[in-house]
Amino acid sequence: MSHIRPVFDHGNPEASAPAASRRIVDDYEAWLAEVIPAYTAAADTGQPFTIDAVARDHNLPDPPRPQSQWGSLPARLQDAGIIRHHGYGSSARCRRSLVYVWIGVPARLREAVARRRREERQARREARAAERRAA
């Protein structure tokens, strides 16, 4: 059996370098302070958006651990009463992927929404504690 090596016409058969990635912020709290204003502004428009679309449009940096910490951002924004779930859409990076679509909560209602979320979370904690005591 002979081994045939392919011939490349362009001299260098190696793949091109990957695209430059976004800047990574070392401190999680500093990252939040930098990105939350962009999401608040997106929420104030009243138009639906995805987390990734806002990050790309504003060239936002990545958190210290991008694989896990991007997912906590929507929960923080919801807890602050800034956004609410609006629906589902396709991912800009991979069209076969389904992502959440968010929409802003009107500024006058944000504190009431945040207070309700805190109360609901506290009620769930108390219910779980009561279940554990009963068991």
C-alpha cells in the first residue's frame, strides 16, 4: 500500500488563524459594571433582543469564565427588574440553536418587578425548608 501525499496549490496548507476574540475582563464585578449599562439601554428601547446580539453590537468584553458566566447575566438582569422573557429565537452564531429573546421592563415598573421576584424566591426557599423539615 502506498501513501500518497496531497499537493496543495497555494503553498501553505495550514488553516488561517482564528478570528480575534473579545477582550476578557479579569474581575467579574468589574465586568458586570461594564456590561449592565448596555443591557439597560437595550431594555429601554422596548425592542426584543438577545444577550449575544447586544454583546456583539456594543463589542462588550467577555467575563473571566465566559463558558459559565454569560449565563448568569440574564438572571441578574431579571432580578434587578430590567428585563423579562419575551420568547425564543435563533442564535446569530449558529442558526440551529435556540436562544432566549428578552425585552425590557418599563423603568417605572422595575422596582416592583424586582421586589416581586425577591418575594417569590423567598417563598420558594421557605417551601423547600418546610419540605425538608417534614421529611
